[in-house]
Amino acid sequence: MHKLYISNLSEHVGEEVTVKGWVFNKRSSGKIKFLILRDGSGYLQCIYFKGNVTPEVFELADKIGQESAVEVTGKVKAEPRSPGGFELDATGLSIIHETHDYPITPKEHGVEFLMDKRHLWLRSSRQVAIMKIRHRIIKAIRDFFDDRGFTLMDSPILTPSACEGTSTLFSTDYFDLGKAYLTQSGQLYAEAGALALGKVYTFGPTFRAEKSKTRRHLTEFWMVEPEVAFADLDSDMDLAEEFLEYIVQTVLKDRAEELKTLERDITSLQKVVRPFPRISYDEAVDILHKNGVEFEWGNDFGAPDETVISSQYDRPVMVHRYPSEVKAFYMKRDPNNPKVALAVDVLAPEGYGEIIGGSQREDDLEVLLGRIKEHELPMEDFEWYLDLRRFGSVPHAGFGLGVERTVAWICGLEHVRETIPFARMIYRKTP
Ligand code: 4AD
Ligand code: MG
């Protein structure tokens, strides 16, 4: 017989069933004991009436510790007021593993304590909801690109060089070949892929030795990076807005229950439909000035600046054409204004900041050579990349979406540390 999960109980109303799980919570009122069982698929209230069960079972239902693993038996009853919509008129209770003094109780705990106990904290209803939404977002990402003719092309994690600036590189000794670096982005390889396969995406962990201790920074995070041949900045923005609308609307449709658990205000998510506003960096600077923010043209936006800019809109805003000085070496300059790069950042609403960074790429060999020199990057490590401009170079563009910032935004979380199963930050590498 197949193992029965709580989420499938609707097919078994009126039947006697056995369910395995963990004791999530319990309460008692005289002759009745309530056990809330969780099994990962859902929650089930099991009711033990003193008159209906043996004294041993009744006693066990009273004494059993939170997070003990158990097997319960009883009859499934529809109960609209119950979590999940069903209850169990329980008769049997047997122990798989008994435990007492589980460190995370239903009362409040500090975040650092919970992060230390992350391996257990993941069992809480809130964390389960976040992980289910994260999974749905990841599947939506894959479905979106797979359904549009993109090929998934994995990029290496150990790399010879920097993609996003040398100041945030993690390095390791690599046999006789000197240093290797943990990848900051799969983009350079995605570009090779786009020229081979037309449209590709890379999707994997990326690393930044970020000294920033903020609510948006992890040292290890997941990034999806589409790259398209024969594409310019405008079509890159078209792709980004269609992509974000798809992700948000899919989560709203398929993970309504989990969003409710998180008490997420979904009205703001419902507004995430195309078209998104598109403003230039210059216009964004004007917004800052009009709101009394001191900001000098040529700087990059900080988190508070992004919040002011995005608060003007009820959906994600695409800010394009940043000063090329603050952007990466591979970005193409605007032929109409070489001071700015054909770059775009997508800022999420509600103060969640940049979730996408992208650009049209420099496709001219000579210009790119000059940029690599300006940025003092080791030319020999970029020879292969320059080949992409020597043999069949075409206009091409792409972007990167950070999964954790997207999960934080959609779930309405304060900090990215809760969006990934085991967060890595400047001050944390355990558990
Ligand atoms: O803007 P970034 O640095 O862009 C790139 O890496 C490009 N190579 C992408 C491309 O064009 N293919 O990073 C892209 C996104 C950011 O918008 C953000 O969502 C996320 O990656 N990100 C981080 N997320 C968590 N912690 C960090 N330290 C992050 N750094 C970037
Ligand atoms: Mg960026």
C-alpha cells in the first residue's frame, strides 16, 4: 500500500486510515486530547476522546513531546474549521521516535537562535510555507524558459576570472594552475551558449564575498541568467517583465494557502502585470531630487535610493541606462550617449530593491578589449570570451534574477536569510 499523506485525506473521508508524521502541537480539554500532526504535506488535527481509546493511548496522547515521530490511526472526518479541512477521530497512537524538550517551542525565539537551529527551524509552518513558495518560484523559472525555446546550459562554479568585479571574489588554490574563483555569475558562459544555441539560461548557485551585512545580501545565492542572441536592451526588458509577471501570477495561483500562512498582503502582488514602467537613470535621479534626496549623477543607487524610486510605482520599475562607470566591463555603451551603458536594473515594489540586473553586451572586439584593460582584468583569462567577438559576433543581451531576493519580495519577508534553506552570510556558515 502507498503511504498516505495528509494532503490526500480528502479522498478518504469516512475511512479508517493510518498516517505517519510528527507531533506539531497539542492541547487538552479534560476528556479530549488534540494532537496536531504534520507530515510535510499538511497538518491534521487528531482527536482522542477518553471514552473511545484505551487508557494507554489516552495517556500517551497527553505525555508525548513536541516533534515526536508517530503513527496515528483513526477515521477521517470533514471539518471545515480545521486546518486542511479534515480531522481524525483517532483511536490509535504509536511511537516511531519519542522526544522531549524540542528546543523550538511555539513561543517567541530570537532570530540568531533560530538561525543556529535552522535545521530544526525548517519544520515550522512559516518556514515550510516559504520553502514551498521557493520551490514553486524555481519551477516557474524553469517552465518559463523551457516553454519559450530556451536551452538550460549549466555554467562552471570554479572559474579562472571575475565577472562582476574583483572585490567580491572567493578564491581557492587550484592544483598547479594557481587560483580558481567561485563563480559570481554564469553570464560569460551563457554568452558562449547563446551564440551556440540562440537562447539559453544558466541556473545555479553564485558567490559573492560581499562585505555587506544587509537584509538583501548573501554570500551564496541562486541566480537564473537568460541570454539571447540578436537581442537589444528593449527586448531584454520585454523578456524581464514577461518573466516577472509570470512568476508572480503563478505563485498567486498555486501557492495561495502558503501566502496566507505568511499573512502576505496579496493585493500588491496582484498588480504585478505588464507593462512595467521604464525610466532612465536620469529620470530616476530626478525622482530622488524631487523627494529631497541628495544624490550626485554618476553614483550607483543605494538601497534607500531604490526604495524612494520604487515607491513611486505600484509594480516593478525598470531603470535603464546607468552611467557606464558604475557598471560591469561587458556592458555596451549607448551609441547615442557613450556616458551611459545599455543596462537595466529591475527594482521590486515595497522596498525590496534590485531583483534583476541585465544589459545588452559589448559585441565589438576592439571596444571590449579596451574595457578589459580599463578594468585591469587579466587579458589571458578573457581570450576565450573575446573569441565570441571574433567569430560571428552579434548584438546580444541577457539578465540575472536573484532567487532569494525574489522569494523575499513575494513572501513579504524582512530578510533574505529565511528564503534559502541554509543561508551563507558574512557572519554565518553554519549549520
Ligand atoms: O546585478 P548582478 O550582479 O548581475 C549579474 O551578475 C549579471 N552577470 C547578470 C546577467 O546579466 N546575466 O546580479 C543579478 C541579481 C541581482 O539583481 C540580485 O537579485 C542578485 O543577483 N544578487 C544577490 N542576491 C543575494 N545576495 C547577493 N549578494 C546578491 N548579489 C546579486
Ligand atoms: Mg546589479
